[in-house]
Amino acid sequence: SYPKSRTLVTRIDIDHARVTQFLRLSLEVEVAKTLVRRQNPDVILPSARILRMQTLAGEDHDIGEFTALDWLFHQSLFNAAGVGSLWHMISARSGHIDRLRRLNLPDPGKMAAVLTSHEGILAAIRAGDPEDAEAQTREHLSGTLASLPAIMTAHPDYFGTAAVAS
């Protein structure tokens, strides 16, 4: 931002998005495993409530509310694991990957896939299955970067000329 002049929007930095995604995936897998080890399904009640609200936002096709509740869902898991401050660290770095998510979310079926993934993560935690909790988390967090080629094709002006969707 240039006060009283203009605001420039940078192009999406794919490398930055990948690094942030790696960090987030590493931490979220550990959060899920920690919650499994707690063997107390009550600790994820706030997450389950948020998921119910997110389901309603999805039914209403309210992308803004859906996105806000998505963040709250993940933050609630970090809080339940006792590492809520780590969520704030991830949030501070997430600008580029968040922009990719916002471009990907309107795709047909994406909101339903997110909800199914969230349900799978909670089910694995409730079941006390650390391997499934890890698998559900990994699958959930891989969706946006897996869609990167399609996102780049649909929005080529949002990326620098050196961007590669490998």
C-alpha cells in the first residue's frame, strides 16, 4: 500500500504457497494425532459445532461465511490440542495459499469435498485412529495444490511469468 496513492496486488507466489502448505500439513498432522492420543471426544465438540455451521453456509452457497468457518474449524482443532498459538503463526504466512483456496472454492463440488474431509478428520479422531487421522488430514490439505494447474489455467493473470504448476 502506498498511502493516499494506490494499492498494488502482488501476483500469487506458488513457491511461498507450497512452503506454507508444507508447514501447515506438518503441524495439522501432529494436531490430529495429538487429539487422537487424548482419547477424549469432548475436546472436538467445538470443531463439530463449527462443522455444522459450515455445512449450513455450504448449503446457502455463502463462500465468505464458509471460508470464515473453515478457518475457525482448523483453529478449533489447534486450540483443542493446546497449540492455538501455532495457528496464528500459520495464518500470518498464509496469504498466497489463501488466495489459491479462494480461487478454488467456487469450483463445483469443492465445498462438499471440504465438508466431507472435515467430517473424516473428526471421525478418525473420535475413533482413536491415528493413521486414519493422518491420512484424512493429508488428503484434505492436498486439494488446493492438486488443483493448481486448473487454477492457473482459469486465472493466468494472477501468476508471475515464472510460475510453474508442477
